[in-house]
Amino acid sequence: MLDLRTIRLGHIWSAADLSQISPHLNKIAFIVCHKDEPAKFLWRVLWYLPADSPIIVVTNCPETEFDTLRAEVREHLPQHQHIRLIHQKDPCIADYLRRQNVMHILGDDGRVVNGKGEGMYIGTLLAAALGSARHVAFYDADNHAPSTLLAYTLALARLFSLPRKTPLHNVRICWPSKPDMTHSEGTLHDNLGRCTRVVSPLFDRLIADWFGGQRPTVISSNAGEQALTMTAARALRFASGYAVETFHLIELLFKGHQGKTVRVDQYLSQTPFFHTKKDHEHINRMIASSLGAFMAFREHLPHDLLDKIDWIEAEIGMTARLPRLYPPIGALDLATLDIRPYALAASRA
């Protein structure tokens, strides 16, 4: 069963809302994926997150810069009580995954390979090991207007605090636009996500085949800002690289197709998303990764959808690559994962 809703809130907060959602905020573990953005970008993003909520940063910055990054975050955010910072190449997390027989996430050097999906997997592992988080929210560090995260966080807390409860629940942030900032002219050009325009129609075809009936159009196929109940986060497999967000949505839909109750909220934000603009080649690689997420379910896809994927491959000049798939976190032994080394010295948890 699929409950797919497109949600536009009439307001972002009121005094009554804050009273209602306050108990839920510190039950959300915020996972921030960081690559090579300047340290100032990262700590400004973290500054807008609740100071008493668990925050997990997974960075894949050059290892020589890790200690400096850690020191800057600690210096600028002394009031944030529960920040944990881990490098994607951390040898202890690699050893843990090796013991859990997740060998295919490791490279020839014995460390976790590069990739956004791998970073999200590590972050979710730590969030699940906390034991106190009921939800996980994924944010990217390349946000040029980090104040938008405050609105996202309030919206997520409101949606997760509603009376209707569905264990397999996903909230995906949909932006009104992703502006391209042309600094030389000082103007903004509104552009919807280029990857989304290609991939979302594939979901509409898939949902029509699996569930039938009239349902909202999918507008959040590869949402970088999204959240899951911890139940869902522990039950879903993770895909490698940029396939992860598209794969998660297909995995949720497939569970609904198999008879489980799944709820997906597409939250229509009122704030545009300002981020680092990627080149055409990068966008095509993201599209190919999303197509690969579909191909992981090839035997369950309708023929017309497979034909459409073939057509898109020809258009972008790239073949969909099957992502590596990592087991659900709920299948791992979290009791043997020591997360204490990743707490900042200034933290009190």
C-alpha cells in the first residue's frame, strides 16, 4: 500500500507548533554529508540545526585537513551538545564493516570507497547506534543559504509529529527552484533540478504499474534533503554513490508493492535551494546513477519503463550502471560499533 502525498504547509511555525514539535526535535538525528567544502560552509550549516539534537557529520575531505575541520567545528559551535564527526576513510569504521561482512563497501586500500551513498550509510549506522533517535534527516553541506535548513527542520518535525503514524515513512524536500547565481550580472536564473526532470517521470510510470489509480506526480526523485523514520532507515538497503536517493524511493515503493504500508510525503518548500552548480557531465553521471537504481529492480519493471530507460541512455550517451547495494542497517550488529571516538571534545554525550 502506498500513501503518496504532496504537502504545502500554510505556515512554517507558530507558538503552538513549537510547543508540539519541541519533544520531537531531539529525536531527529541530523546526518550531514561533507566532501571538500570549506570548513566555514560546514559549521554555518550546522549552526542552523538544533543545538541539543544529535548531529552526525560524515566527511570525505582530504585526510590532512580533517583535524583542522574538527577544530573549527568545535570552536564555532560550543553550544551544540551532541555533534559527532567521522571521516569516511576512518579505519575503525572500515574494520567494523569488515567484521559485519560488508566487504564490498571497502576499496583496495581496505577503507570505505568514495561515494555519497557510502557516507549516508556510515551516518545512518552511527545514528542507529545512538539508540535514542526515532528519525534521521539527511542534509548536504554544499548549501549556500544554510538558513533554509531551519525551515526544513521545522517542517520535518511538524510532519513527523502528526497523529497518523506509519513506520515506513519518508519526507522528501522539494524546492520551488534551484537558482543559478550569475555573479557577474548579480541575477538569479530559476532552474528546476535537471536530473529530476529526467528521472521523476520514470517514477510516475512505475507507480502506475505497481499501484494503479490516480496519484500525485513524483517531484522528489533524488531529493538530497530528506528524512526517514528510524524504522525505515534500518529496513532499507543503501545504494552506492549518487544512486542512493533514487534507490531509497524505489526500495520504499517496492515494499509497498509487496504489501507493506508505505508513506511518502513530498514537502513543497517555499525557499529555493542555492548550491554549487554542477557541470553537464556531472548531471549526466547522476542521471546514469539514478537509472542504475531502477535497473537494480529490472525484473519487476514494466517493459515500457525499460524501453524509456534505454532511450534516456542513448540521449545522455551513458549506460546505467548497477550500484553496489549494502545490507539494511537493521541486519548489522550495532552493539559492537563504538561511536564514542567520534564525539567532539566540546560535546557532552
